[in-house]
Amino acid sequence: MRRARDLTVHFGAEICAECTWGSDIVTAASLHFAASTPHGSLMNTCDLSSYVSPRICPDAPNRENGRIAPPDGPGLGVVPDPEVLGPPILEIV
């Protein structure tokens, strides 16, 4: 993604950093990607996770006054709730 972003910026195109109606995890990744895009090169990003139910990360970012920011913390900054995810469909031991 970094290379794709850098190439897009190099050619002067604007970037639309969105997911395809993803979860809290995918939205966190999109927000980090958008935040890493140089000023003037980002067309938009959005919060599609708030349209998905149930929310799987209680600490996921939420829109406030029409704005949203990437979460803080290690990795993507969100931690899925195992109770919401349910039992694993595959375990490799």
C-alpha cells in the first residue's frame, strides 16, 4: 500500500482511502493509510464501520462532528472482542 500511495502521489493523483464496507479492523487500517498520505494528496476517507453491526472492536474510532481519526495503540490500534466474534471456525495447533 505504501508503494501504491507513493506512486499515486508521484503522479499527482488524489487518493480515496476507503474500504469496501468493512469492519472496525478494516476501517482502522484505512484511517492509518489516509493519515499517512501527504497533505493535498488525499481526496477523502470515510467511516463505513459504523454502518456494520455488530461492532467487533469496542475501542474502534467513532466519528465526532463529521471527523474521524486513526486509533492510537500498537498495530492498528483496535482489539476485537472475542465474544462478538464467536467461536473460531478453524484452529491450527
